[in-house]
Amino acid sequence: MHRIGFVLSDGFQLMSLATQAVFEFANRVAGERFYAVVNYSLSGGAVRASAGLEVSTRALRPQGTADTWLVAGVLDPLDAPVPEALQRFLRKAAGRARRVAGICTGALMLAEAGLLDGRRATTHWAYAREMQKRFPDIKVEEDRIYIVDGPVWTSAGMTAGLDLALAMVEQDLGEDVARSVAHKLVMQQRRSGGQTQHSELLELAPRSDRIQSALDYARRNLNRAVSVEEMAGHVHLSPRQFSRVFSSETGQSPARAIEGLRLEAARTMIESSRHPMDVIARETGFRDRRHMREAFMRGFGIPPQAVRRGARDPA
């Protein structure tokens, strides 16, 4: 049995506990209780989440053991230092456990304990630069979903903890189990660790369901040319009216937005697959790999090959 210890502190972010569902459903898919999950805190007893919910915990003991320790992030990580007793425990635990992870701003707690020195790490985008400033020995990569550096794992904010937990399941039980868990949790995609924290659709943030529907339609058909006329027809508007409403709601032209969606899809494929660039360009609607490269240089300032190297290189 693989023992998982969740380390909770007062004010912890409730979303951190959602990752426990990944391990719960991994047990169901595996047909056995492979994971045993226990909540811990420094003193034990009830610990209050930032949303007000109280969770019962066991006290951390110097001799306490787990195969994996996950440190839940708190909503305001800069308000108070990590207690020295908790730092000591994390340092000892990291030496005995198979792996230790910081979920969201839990990475800052690992940093306080010195567990990220000389390592690559990520955290919620809102605190990444502050973490780099406070801990210059860490190589902070602020635009990553999660990072695995040896036995130390860190994730970006909120829902990215689900991706980190799912990656742990894949490492422990295999790709088929992880895929089945993602399906049961109705996760639309399994995001790779190298994937960006920011979503093009979220950045566009249309106000109406009509424009959102048009964007969803374009994203589902990125592997072919999608014209403004086609998108307008999908939502029963004239091309002129559609372009005017689209630009008003998103601040971009339809053509610019579609290119952004293509870039996001291509970047995800580059980071999480081994498909040749020609195949990725074709699947994401670019004319050819040269066209895709030109779009990458405009959008990201780097060519697709550099994105792939960054996703593959552990250094």
C-alpha cells in the first residue's frame, strides 16, 4: 500500500483537497486500495480552510512516515512564515519519503524548508516572481502546470494540483489507469507538466454564450480552415455582425483569436507528444511547419523546436 500524507495548515486552500479524489478513483480503477490517504497538521485536530470548512487531522510526528507527502497551499502564503517545526519535519520527511510535493503555494512552504534549493519548481502564477525573488537558488518556471525534479514535485495553482496527482498515478499505476481516472473525473484533457498555466479561451473571456459557442466550434475544428463566415453561420449571425460583436467582446478579431487557439493546441501537442512538427502543424490547422514556426515566433518569441526542448530537458 502506498501511503499519502496531506500536510494542512490553517488557512489552507480547499481546492488542494480535491486532489484526493484522484487517488480515491485510482483505487477504484485498480480494483484495490493501492493508496491510503491521511490528513496531517503540525498539532493535529481540526484545521480550518480558507473557506471556513474544518478538517480533522492527525498530528505530525518526527517518526511519521508516508511514501508521498503533499503540502497544501494556503490562500495568503506571504502573510506568515512557515513554522520552524514544520520546516524541520518536511526536511526529515523528504529524506525518508519516495517523493514530496507542494500543491499551489505549498511550493513556497517547501522553499522555506530549503527543499527546492538548486531545483526547478513552479507555483501559482501570482506568487511565482515573489518566490524567485525570495529564493534565488530556485529555478522558478512560472508558466508550468507542474514540475518534477527528482523526488520533489511542485504544481501551479488550484486545478493544476489535479494534474500533478494524476501524473503521480500514472507513475505508480500506469498510463491506462491514469487515463481512466481522468475520464471518471470528467477532466477534459490530461495536461502535461510543461503546459502553460494560461488558457487562450480564458484570456478571450467572451461575455455571451453565442460568442463562446463560436469559439468552442472553432477549437473543435482547428485541424482545418475555419472561416469567419462559417463561425458566423454557426451562431446565426451575418459575417459583418459576427465580426463586430466578436471584436467587441474579446478585443480581438476572429482571425487573431483562431490563431491563438491554434498556437495553444500546437504548443500542447509539442510539449506532451512526440509527433513530428509536420504532423502537429497539420493537426492544428497550420498550412505547414513553416507557417507554424512563423506563428510561434509572433506569439511566443521562440520557435516550436525550442518549446519541445524546454519540455524534454530536465535540467
